[in-house]
Amino acid sequence: MSISDDKKLTLEIASKIKLSRLKNNLKQSDVAEKAGLNTNYYAKVERGEAKPSVVTITKICKAIGIRSSEILSV
């Protein structure tokens, strides 16, 4: 996978996380708190500036109330 493919995938996952959060009427701070994450880090995840681990993605998905397969299916 090239660097541009890697970045594209990161942005796609970030977009899915953000859309899921918005559909569930949650603020970034709500998700961050429920997932046990720093709000600034969570915001970076949504912007595609951070590459969260699978464990972190799972925590985020649980906080939003969705399955990780909804975020990771590409």
C-alpha cells in the first residue's frame, strides 16, 4: 500500500467515524469521554490526522454505539 493509499484509507475511516457520531447526535467530547480518550486526540482521529489502533477504533465504535465493521469495511 502506497503512502497516498494509506492516507486515503485513514481519511475514509475518519469520515465514517464522524458521520456515525453525527447520526447519533453526539459531540466529539461525548465520544472521547465514553471511549476514555483525550478530546483533542479524538478530534485528530476524525480529521484523519491520527492513526488509531484497532483497540482505539473499537472503543470509539462502542462509545458511538456502532459495530467496528461499519467503520472498517471499505
